Amino acid sequence: MNLDIHGGSCGHSCCLRVENLSVRIGGDCILSNVNLHVHCGELVALIGPNGAGKSTFLKAVLGQRDYEGVIAFSEPGQRSKKPRIGYVPQSPAFDPSDPVSVADLFACCMSRRPAFLGLGKSMRALVLECLERVHGEELIDKRVGTLSGGELQRVLLALALEPMPNILILDEPLSGVDVEGMETLMDMLDEIRKNFDLSILMTTHDFSLLPRYANQVVLIDRGILIQGEPETVLHSAEFAQAFHMKGGSV
Amino acid sequence: MSLWYWFCDFFPFEMLRWDFMKNAMLALLLMAPLFGLMSTMIVTGRMSFFSDALGHSAFTGIAIGAICGMSAPTWAAVLFSVVFALIFSYVRSRSNQAADTLIGVFSSTAVALGIFIATLGGGSFTKYNKYLIGDILSVTPGEIGLLALVLMAVLIFWVLCANRLTLTAIHPQLASSRGIPVGLSQTLFTVAIAVVVTLSISSVGLLILNSLMVLPGASARNVSKNLRQYHGFSVLFALLAGIGGLTVSYYLGCSAGAAISLILAVIFAVTFALRKGNA
């Protein structure tokens, strides 16, 4: 069953358009017939049981998986320009013994100058500027392995926001983050979304915060089961079936 | 070389009067910083055991080279090590088994193959001992020149790719999401270790090689908070142990390789004890 709540064509405010997307790995069909529109400045949450194909979907959008169908991006005024995608990967566990500071991590990602020679003044200033966006300036000299789940997500978010992307994709940003950290993180995403008119696509297993923060919720299980307003989806029969009968956690 | 000899004569140390000591010292001064640098990446990338396995695969390469009648089987060993490293990288990327398990598989296969070839038709492998054990004191100026060239090449590769390699080692998924070809980086890194290990092995020996490739990085991790300290300490420890070990071996008349390794072990113990304040 597919519901495309935005109709076939969409105006210039549509940032990401996915049509008839299917992904096969080996002979196995992981996703089929996915249709999804993400508008500019909108937060879309992908939910679904484990193994439903959420991460696969994100990888297809990122261009890390082969797929059939259409994935098109557009910006106001510039159609189908190659977009800049900011990506925060799943389970970002660092070895606590790795002597890598947050500043080093940024330098490794953004500069060609070997990070082991130390950061130049301008690089350090840039890192601070990035961390400021996630209110994390004080984290700059901490070792990445010693950050809490919420701190780490903020650092990775800051990393994904430089250079400022057109679309931000987060894979399970709330896993491993405590309840307080979740709200902080979601507030931050909300702030960034509004300030930069950024489209955000994220997967999550935490449904309690969705009505407050998500514009659209998409329930996936090898294809889209239902999509729409958070309340509609969370109270649908499809949702109950996907999670209760499979013994998933709500 | 003569410039180096002339330089050594400036020092009033008795041990630096001998040419073989001058050679050994120069080889160590070249090797130690580079191995210190590489060891950080080897330890971060969890490849410590791999460099050991490569040492063994080099032996097989030497045996194959000797069978084929090559006068300098070192090159056959380099080739074999590179092939070994490539096959290992391929299998690692396709298998869901832990890297140390796979290294065990490859290491024992390589050793068995080497001994099988060397002893085929009743041969003895004592003549290969030189390659396996090696001795820093017997290093020749020609070997030092070759070592310097290879080390220079690796250093350039290192400086160009350091950030990508670090990111790949600490978080492969993040690296790939930043557009870094993770598989290619890992393979290049593996091949670089293979070449360095194999070329150094016959001139300096397996013992020094493995301790210099793992211990400086492991010790530096104990006391470092960022990459700069990590690399700085690692290079410093490698140099200290290299020079210190050679000196100790001269005055006590023991194996230089063993002395260097033991000093590194002491450094590790000391940094381990100091680690609390930094955690």
C-alpha cells in the first residue's frame, strides 16, 4: 500500500523526491515501490521494525546503495542540482582509548593538513564556529571516546552541518541518548531546521517525541505502510500491526 | 655515508668509533621516527597482529625467491607480502569474522607454506635464519640507503593520507559518509605496512620491527589526549628506545633488538602507571 499525500507533482518547495524506489541486495528485495516527498524545512521521521529497510533507504538516498526508481533533489530556483547531504551515521561508537579529540575529528574530516601536526589557528576557529551551532564549544578538547551519547550526537551533527547541507540525514540519532539528551537534541534539530530552512530526514525508534517535532512520519516495512501527520500514523492500524504483532518496542 | 661517519666522529663516545655501530645508529635514527608514526595508525586500526603475520609471510616469500634461484630473495618477499596483504584485505572485506581470527588463518598458512617450500626435497632452512632473526648490527650502508628511500616514500604517503587513514581507522562508517574510499584506504595502508615490514626485516630483524611497530603507539595512547600528543609521544618513545637500546646492548654486550624491545616494554609499563591521571 502506498500513500503519496503530496500528489504526483510538487512545487519548488520540494527538496527530495523519491519515486518507485526499489532496492535489492542479492536476490532479496529489501525495499519496493517507495514514494516519498520531503519539502524544504520539513522534518520527516522514518519508523519501522528492525530490518524494515530504514537504513537501506537512507543509503540509497545517500547514493551508497544501488536502486531502481527515481531519487531527485531540487532547490528553489535550481532544479535537480546535486544536493549537499549532511549525514550523521548510526551507532557512532568510538574506542574510549583512542587519543582523538573533537578538534582532531573535525580536522580529519575537513582539512588535508595532517591532524597529528596539530590544528592551525584558523582551523580551530572554524571548529569552534561549527560547535557553536550545536552549543558544544566546550567539547572541543574532549576525547571523542569519552563523550556521552548526546554529546557525541551533537558533535556529529556539527560535523554534518559544515558545509551547510541542503538535506540532513540522521540514522537513529536518538539511540544511546538519555531522555534529557533526546529533548536537547530534538530542540537543536528544530532550531537548525528553522534557522537554515533545512530538510531533515531521520530514522528513529523513539516515537514519544515525534508529535512535537516531526512534520511527517513514514512507517516502513520493506515498503511504505503508511505516511502522514505523526498522530495519524502513530494511531493507525498499520502502526499497531507493525509493532505489536511483531513484538517490537513502542 | 662518509658525512655521517664524519659526524659520528665528533662524539666522544667509544661505541661510535666502530663503523657497524655508526651504521646501526643511522638505521635506527631513520627507522624509529617512521615506525613511531606508523605504530600509532597500526594500533588505532587494530593491526598489531597483522604486522607480525606479515613478518612470517615475508619468510615464505624469501623461500619462494630462493627456490626460483633469485640472488636477492628480498624482492620476492616484498612481492609475496603485498599479494598476501591484498588477499587479506579482500577476505577481510568479504568476511564477517573478526580480523584477528583471519590474521591467524593467514599467518599460519604463510608459515606452513614457507617451511613446506624450504624443506621440500629434504632442504634445511638454517640459511633463512638471517632473514627471520636479522641483526641491526650487520646492517650495510646499501641497506640503509634502500631503507631511507622506502621510508621516505611511506612518509610522503603518510602525510598526504594521514587524515583519511585516521578517520577510516577510528570510524569507518563516518569516513565512508564523508566520501572517503574506505576499502581503498585500508588496502593502501595494508600494502604500505607490507612493504616496510618486508624490506626492513632482513636488515633489522623481526624482533625490533614488531616491537617498534606496536609498542610506541600503545605507550603513547596511555598518556595522550589528542592526535598531536599521540604521534609526538610515539615518535619520541621510538627514538628513545632505539638509541637507548643500542647503547645498552653495546656496553652490556647483549642483543640490540632485545634491548630496544625491553626498553619499549619499560616505557609501556611507565606510561601505563601514569595513565590514571589522563583518563
